[in-house]
Amino acid sequence: MKKRLTLAALAIVAAFTAPAAMAEGSAADGIAQYRAMLAEGNPSELWELAGEDIWKEKRGPKQASLEQCDLGKGPGVVKGASAALPRYFKDTGRVQDLESRLMSCMETLQGIAPENFVKGKWGKGEMEKMEQIVAYVVGQSRDMKVNVDMSAPQMKKMYALGKEAFFYRAGPMDFACATCHGQDDKRIRLQDLPNLTKHEGAAAGWGSWPAYRVSNGQFWTMQHRLNDCYRQQRFPEPIYGSDVTIALSVYMAKTANGGTVMTPGIKR
Amino acid sequence: MDQSRRNTLKASGGLSLFSLLVAAGMVKPGVAEAAWNKAAFDAKKMDAALAALGAGSPAESAEVQLTAPDIAENGAVVPVGVVSNLPNTEEVAILVEKNPNMLAARFMLPAGTEAAVQTRIKMGQTSDVYAVVKAGGKFYMAKKEIKVTLGGCGG
Amino acid sequence: MKKFLMIAPLALGMQFAVAGDDMHAEFKQMMDSSFKGNGIAEKHRLYQLDFQAACSTEKSPSPAMLKAIEAEQMKTIRWPSDGKYTGDWKSGEKIAISGRGLTWNDKADAANGGGCYNCHQMSHNEISYGTIGPSLLNYGKLRGNSSDMLKYTWGKIWNAKAYNACSNMPRNGDAEILTERQIKDVMAYLFDPESPVNKP
Amino acid sequence: MGNPMRIRAAEKDGVTEVKVLMNHEMETGQRKDSSGNLIPAHFISELTAKHGDKVVLQAEFGPSVSKNPFLSFKFKGGAKGDKVVVSWIDNKGDTRSDEATIG
């Protein structure tokens, strides 16, 4: 109480510019305790389990599996693949994140059209299968280091575009990604906001998505995470696998380079 | 009495036999409800739930430990663990006072199984959570308040 | 909303004309091809207002630019039509708690929330608050309710950019996020001695 | 038939710890869909875990167990290489049974 009063007194002088720190200790401890208990059993594993089967299953008009899909480490190599994504792929001539790469594989190997995802609904039909495959693939990089190769000029360009997108303010609320993710030690409600402009924050954020979200019992891929960020920014909707989502991914992944992959994560 | 008979049934056949019977159309799924303690799960008052469990008004005991966070970031998933240090603990139940139906889960522990279970429950709002334990034929309990917060910016 | 539409094409043209280089052309192309309208979140929301463009860089714009934006934004503030700054704090609390509105999941005619708790601590009994903005606990109790303080607070809620050009806070009145009535209610929540903001 | 479970069983000093993740909606029966209709309750009601022929845990769940339920418990007498079988039935009569090898 005493601490509160002192801080409050400060606030009189500083009006709107007073520091936000308040007696938050107990609430923060409680939340930390909650998260530690949740980490014990992550339902993402249910998606991983299903995804491994789908990866190997002969599917689509071409009745092929994804076992010849090259995620950057050679055909069929899943181990460590997502830790090194996004990357520049010569065969498509594009920088691709995991999901846009999987879309290419599904199209060329299996004949599954990209429309299934671009016009798809989260958790439904082919999109649900995508989510399961993503869970499986990112689980195969768990505990590895984020290791994105920035040597290709296409990657450098995507990084620059991603950075510009990160600070781009627009819409009825004037928000940019940076509004919430550009400072240290901030929260929305009780949720900590990683500062994605710095290594520690990017490692924490990029490193722990995709993730299972306990609030709705859904598994969210990085594309879904970015899509919902833009929804809450009150932007129009980013198209699944579009360049802005990949550019932002390159921006985050490069900043996170060297951090630990903790995917699939578990979130509020 | 009923309980031990049920244990024997389950031990010999288990759910797999039961599901075979369901699949074969020999048993209607509804029959499963007969074993499930409907009265306890349907109870909308604490004393009714406790009565349906045969627990009466259990004594608070330091030998029963309820592990749960002080604050749940999301009421949809609240991790709860119960440990009983009482000898011959045979049953553990988890109840949430302010949920529409108090009883969340009930565990029957045969000899050889430790009285230490963890699960996750839903909570509609901040409430006392009870761990009710049956040991040596008597009931004991522990309780803890868990705060449920509003989360996300969609709030 | 209407104003937004009118200014948008101009602002877009200006930003990219000024920046001029290939990278910006490519950025514009990327943004344009990456988004689609969905429900009320129409694609034109992508187009920036001048001050949004100015505040879209890693480093803050020059002090002169900030001053110019603030002066410009100050002109947008509409003071209460009946001269009354405060309404019903109970309704204000609901508005402060709600973070709904203006996303592609929301309907055009639904009332928006103020989303205040996303960023600010406000009352003595809500522990789930954000820290992007400063704590507003005991707001009225600490500051009193002089006409200057009422006016300042009203203006800040209506258009925070009038006081801090690149503020993270939305322009609740100017961007038609909240109605005049809703802003009065939020004002009451901040100033009323009976409000849980001021009374434990 | 329900979706697969994820079961982990690890033995240490004669005690086997079992962790189970189940794939289930656990619908409360109190939520409404987007058109305002009540979504019927759908939840796992009973669960049995066996080590060989021996039942090591029985549980009854109500709809307020969380979606995709998690359960952990410990029993004595399991050895590395033994099987643990977990089976559930839900209130609509759907069932699922999966096993794990104790590691």
C-alpha cells in the first residue's frame, strides 16, 4: 500500500507520463506459477502426433506423401528444418516460411491447390491438416537454435521489407506491430509482450510459436498468429502465405537467430 | 459396496469390453451413465455434491495438498493437482464452488496407485477449489482460492 | 470513417512519392498484394494518414515535425456539445473493460469498447491490466476535477496525438472509436469519487 | 472412435508416472453457437488406466474438465517395457483406447 501511495504521488506530477510499474509482484508470481504448471503437458502433442501420420500419408489428386518435400535441408528432411526457416528457395524463386513452403510441396507433389489455404478456414479441412503437419515439423526442431541463413540477397531484402512492415502504422487505431512489440517489459492485460525489435524478445516470441492456445483449445501456426495480430491491429486481413507475413517472419527470425526453438509452445 | 463391485467389473473387462458391447449394439451408451456418478456431477450446491459423493462435511486436513496457481490466466484451463499423505487414500475429488456444477472430476485409486493426481479444469470465475479425499473410509479436504482473470485484448 | 476515405489516397501517394526509392515502391507493392478486405476491415484501412506515415519509423520524427502534427491534431478535438464532461461511471467501467470493436469479426453497428485496460491500470479491483500506458489508478483523486484537468483529459481521450504526436493511444473521438456519450462515461469512471478508480 | 491420445509412462525407483493428453472437445452444454443455439454437452465421462490386467486408475469426469484433457498419476509395480493402456468413454458412447510402453 505504501509503495502504491508513493508511486501515485509521483503520478500527480507526471500526469500521463508516469511509469507504469505498480505493485504487480504477486499477480506476476501467480501467473508464472500458472504457466509453469501448464508447461507440464502441452496438447500440441496431439497435433504433432496426427501431423506425423499425415506427412507420411499418400494424399491429394496425385496420391503422394510429403516425404519428398524439401524444407531446405533436402527432400524429406524434417529434423531441424523449421529452425532454419524462412529461407530462399531456388525452385520457387521465393523466400518462404514453413507454411508457404508446405503449400508449394502440397501443390507440386500432391496436387492440393493453394486455394485450400488462401480461402480456407482455420482448423477446418486441409487447413486443419496443415496445422497438424506444422506441429509435427516444428516439433522436430525443438531445443535447437534458431539458425536462419541471411546470406541470400533475397533474404536481406525481405528483412528490410519486414522491418518496414513492423513499424507501419495504419487503420482506425493507428496501430503498428511496434505499438505493442517495440518496448521492453510491457503487457496487454496480463500478457507479456515480447520486444520483437531485440534479440531476447524475438527469441522468446519467434521461438515459442506455433503454439497451443488454452483459451480456445486451438493450435495456432505462425501464419495464424500473425493473422490475429493484424486483426487486433484493426488492419484488413493478411492473405495466408502472403509476402508481408513472410517478410515479418524473416524480420523476427533474423532477430531471434541463436535463440532456442521452444516449439510447439503453449500459450494462454 | 457398489464401488468395489464396479472395480471388479472394470478390472476384468475394462472399457474395451464395454465399448465392444456398445459397438455390437448389446449395450446402449446410456448404460454407461449408470456407473458415472450422475447425482454428484449434476449437483448445483456444494452440500448436495458432497452428499452424492458420500462425503458429508469433510474435515479440513493438512495431509491433503491442493496444488494450483493463485491466479489462472485463463479460466478455460486451470491446472490442479491433489496429493494426499493420508494412509489408504482411495478416492480424490475436485470441486469448484462457483461453477454451475461443482464436481469437476473424481479419481478412484486402487492399492498401489499413489494419491497424487493432476488434471486441468474450467472455472467460470474466481472461486474456492476443493480437494476432497476419501482415506480409510473417511473424508477429508483442502481448499484454495484461485483467481480467474480476464485475458487478451478482445476482453 | 468518411474523412479517412477522402484523405487516404492522398496520404498514400505522398508517403511513397517522398520516400521515392525502389525499396518503398516494393514495400507498397508488397502491402498491396498481401492484404484483402474482410467485413468492416476494408482494404483502404491500409492507406496511411500523414501523421501515421510520419510515425512509422524506428526513430522518432524531428521535434518540429512532432509539433506540427500535434497542432494539426489539436484541431480535430470536439468538446462536449452540452459543456458537460462526465456521464455515468458504471457504464464507463464497461467501456474501459471492453476491448471489442472494429476488427473484421465485428459488425459495423456494434458498440466499440475503449480497450482502456489493455494498456492502463485503472481501478483498485481489476488485476488484469496492461502496462503500455501509465497507471490511471486514483486518477480523479490525485488530480482533482478542475476544468483544466477535465479539458485536458477529454482532449487526450478524444485525440491523444494532439498531446504526443506518435502516441500509442488511439484517437478515440477523432477516429470515431467511441461516441461522445461513451467518452463522457469513461471520463466519469476516471473522475467520479465513487468510481473504483478513486475508491478502494 | 475418438482421436488418438498421447500417453507417456516413465518408471523411476519403482514408481511409474503416467501422463495422458486426450483429444476431446469437452463441451459443457452451456455454450451457444453463433446462431444462439445451445451446443449439447459432449465430454469424456469415464477413464480407466491399466497396467497389464491390473486397473491402476479409474476416473470420472464432468464437463468442467478442460478441453483436450490432461491427466497425470503415479503407480507402483510397473517396469520398463511394460504396457500401460488408457481407455475412455464419453457421454455419447464414443470410446478410445491407446497404450504406451513404460520407459
